[in-house]
Amino acid sequence: MISVMSSCKKNTSLTARQEQEQNEIKQPLLSNEILEQEGLRFRLNYVPANTTISLKLYEGTGENLVEIPLAVEQANVNYGVSAYELKENSSFTLVAGFGNVIANGTYDLTVIGFTDINNNKNFTITGVPYTTANKQTSKSILRIGKGIHKFTFNQL
């Protein structure tokens, strides 16, 4: 009597990208994270009589920055960027440009995802001060890290 035993093993190994994607979706989000696959909106809230604030987004950090065009939905208030324009596993810097600052004040910035993946949420920084000394200057305000679908935000 001959007995043959064989074992079938499915190849279930994931690529590094697939594993990262699963981890991003399964892990609980921290207060400074958003899951998003379509894009981000940046909404400013401030007193326009005091100044004008515009936003620019750059890939990278430090000296070697490359501008990523933002869609202007409402000048000086509401901007957007498609997730497809942002490289995976990269860092970005959001910069506020101040126009003619007539009076000291503060602004709030809210980052909102285009869609809702696993109960998406917003990321908001409030009460960021500016002064008349900021007239016609720019200031880096937010560091954005992008994984595959997870965005991480750190105020600068």
C-alpha cells in the first residue's frame, strides 16, 4: 500500500506596497492623520480686512522644494489638490503667503479629504498668529507626509 501526501500552499505573500496599504487602512488614525485616496482641500478662516493669505504647496522639505499646483476654489480661502498629484511616501510643505497685512490677527487652517475612507476626519490648526511684520512674506505652516492613502500633518 502506497500513501501519497501532498500539501498545497497558496502563495499569499503581499508586496511591500500591499502590506503598507493594508496597515494604513487597518491602523487606528492618530489625531493628525487622515485616510484619503482622492485629494485634500485646504480651507483658511481669517478676517480678510486685516490681510490676504494665499497658499502654496511644495514637494520636499528644506532647500529643494518643487511647487505642486493647487486648484483655487475660492481665492485666499479654499484650495485643493488631487492625491494623484502627490507622490506616495513623500513629504510636502504647505506655505502661507501674506499680502498687505494691515492689522495683527490669527487664522485657522482646516484640511479636509475629498472622500470618506473609513470615517475620514478633518485636521485643523487654530489661532495661528500673524503680524504686520509678515507683510509680503511667506511662512511654512504645515508639513504633510503622504503614504499610500494616509496623510500625516505636523504644524510648523
